[in-house]
Amino acid sequence: MTPNPVCSIDCVHAQAVETARQGMLPDQEVARLAELFKVLADPTRVRLLRALFPGELCVCDLAALLEMTPSAVSHQLRVLRTSRLVRFRKQGKVVFYSLDDDHVRGLIAEGLDHVRHG
């Protein structure tokens, strides 16, 4: 593996640094965004989100699709729900999950485009 290239002289481009500084996010937003990516770093959670693209599915549907126990699926859905990536509705004794909003679909779609691009 080749090492990362590094400047061989010490030079700071003040205008470029200032422009970048103006675009920096507040620490709280950085932390929330990092937490979101941490949640998305789990392959099972990505599969669950992608499974919900066509529409809502109940926990049992998701368990059958991913070949997991309903308990294991529920645990992952709780993490996704806490991060506001999915929402649920109850119909009698059945709990249906769906993507929280179109931002979630766009986030996964953009990530997939990036992965497929290179």
C-alpha cells in the first residue's frame, strides 16, 4: 500500500483555509452527522433500510427477508428509529415499518451511487 502523499514544505494558503473555515459545521452538527454515519456503518441496518424502499413491511416480513429472528430485526429497527431513519405504525398486533422520509432514501441512494461509481 502506498503512503498518503504529504507536502514536502510547510506552506499555508491563507485564503483557502479561510474559505474552508467559513464552511465548517458547528461541533453539535458534526457529532450528529458522525453518529448518523456510525448507525449506517452496520450492513444489517443498510439492508433493512434498502428493504423498505418499495414501502412499509412488518417486522415478520423483514425477518423473513433478511433471514433473521424477529427479535434481532426489532433490535436493529430500534437503533434506526432512534436515529430517525425509520418510523412505525401499529395495526392491531402487527407493527409496520417504513423509511422516515425521502431524505433517508436519498442518503442511501447517493451512497450507493458513490460506491458504484468507482
